[in-house]
Amino acid sequence: MNIKKVTEAKKEYIDLLLLADEQENMVDKYLERGEMFILDDNGIKAECVITKEADGIYELKNIAVKPDCQRKGYGKGLIEFLFSYYTDCKAMLVGTGDSPSTLNFYQKCGFTESHRIKNFFTDNYDHLIFENGKQLVDMIYLKRER
């Protein structure tokens, strides 16, 4: 498993990012200011974009694992890599929808609920967002502190 930083042509990797954030103009809001990493294990299996929000505070804006590669440790491996890469990271935030499987994944990675942004998905996306048959309305922020 090899994780490397992508510094140029980040849009070449957009397809996988769109699995986690399905509206491209929303991805565009953080893609260039964020740092992108890809996880290669005989082909790209996962990728993520992270931004620095303040001293020691980072936000995982997007993490996506190919559907046939999920539940194999790639997502968790990327998150653990980020904590080792950003040695100044005191807290990492991640915003997600109210999907039990996604929330469970982050909880298994050591995140706990921090706060919510009401109507985030309905106010910021040009279409309704559904995950596992459930409409996403509020953005749930989770935090993992070091």
C-alpha cells in the first residue's frame, strides 16, 4: 500500500472524489486549496482531500474508496496516514451526512460528533442527496483530537 501526495492535475482524480461528494462545483470549492492524497495498492483504491483550517486544525473534506475496495482498511489507512503526515494536527474535523454506515466508519476511526449544520445539503446542492436510501439534510461534523 503506497500513499502519495498529488500536487498537479488534481482534477484527473475527480471521478473517485465524486463518489463521496457528488456535485463537482462543491468539490471545486476545496480541491485546489486542499492537499490531495491517493492510496495505490496495485491501482488507485482510495483518495482524499484535506484542508488546513487553523493552526493544528485540519478538515477532511473528501475521502473516497472504490466501492469494490470498501471494508478492506483503505479508508482507515488513509486517515491514520494523515495523522502521521500532519504532525502538528491537534484536531481533525470531517463533515458528513446522517448515514449510519458512514457515521459508523468515522466512529471506528476515532471520531466523535462535534456539531451540525442544519439544512446543509438542501441549501448547498442543486439536487436532493440520498445515501443508502436516506435523504441527507444536515451536515454532521465529527472531530478526532490527538
